Amino acid sequence: MKIPENFKYNEKQLEKKIIDNLQLFLLELGKGFAFIARQYRITLDNTHFFVDLVFYHRILKCFVLIDLKVSKVKHGDIGQMNMYLNYFKTEENVKGDNPPIGIILTKHKHEILVEYATGGISNKIFVSKYQLYLPDKEQLLEKMQYILDKKE
């Protein structure tokens, strides 16, 4: 997405880079995504919250909410996404829409924290680690071996 490998960024800068390269980002997401908004405002009890990126998936017939994190994901981030999903399900969905999906893109994913924080939540929340560039061949081989060993 034309982001320099050594680029130090915050969430706003990452979001701007994604928006600046929206066509490439949509192609990476896959078929059926339509861009709705960035910094989508939700107001609850006179407090404003902002969803970083909102898409609608034409094939799945649902909103896809993306929250960007440049540090480790925290349990509060997952709770916040759950709140966003409940809001969209109640206030934004129309007849025929499926429940929204939440994706938290984070630089560092803590597997155990994510497992416990998402346990028991009926909303579809996914936490995924992002990388600006593909890892080198050795890292890919190590990850593949780890996955193969885990399945045995």
C-alpha cells in the first residue's frame, strides 16, 4: 500500500494511509466490499465514539467495522468493538441485513487475551495481526512448520 517499511505511525496516520490507498485496500479485503465511512460517529448518552472504518459487504449483506490498533490489542478494545456491533445491529441494520462483523487490526495480537476476551460474545469479532510487508522466506517457513506441528 505504498507505506514505507520503517514508517512509524499512529492510528490516525495508518487510517489516512489506508484511505489514501483505498482501492488497493479494498482489493486486499476481497470481493464485495463497499466503503461507507471513516471515523463513523456513534453517540451514546452524550458521549461520542468513532469507528475507524466502516464497510458494507454486498455478498454477505452486512456491515464490516474495522478498528485499527498500532499497539497490542487490549480487552477493552474488544469490548468497544462489541458495543459498536450492537449499535449497528440495532440502529443501522435494515430488513434483510445480517449481523455486522467486527475486525480489529492490530500490530501485536495476544492470542490468549483475545481468546478469553471474545469468549461468550455472540457477535462476530475477529482480531488479526497486520504487517506492512510480507515476512522473509525464513519466517514464513518457521510459521508454516509451527502450524503443521500444531495440527499433529
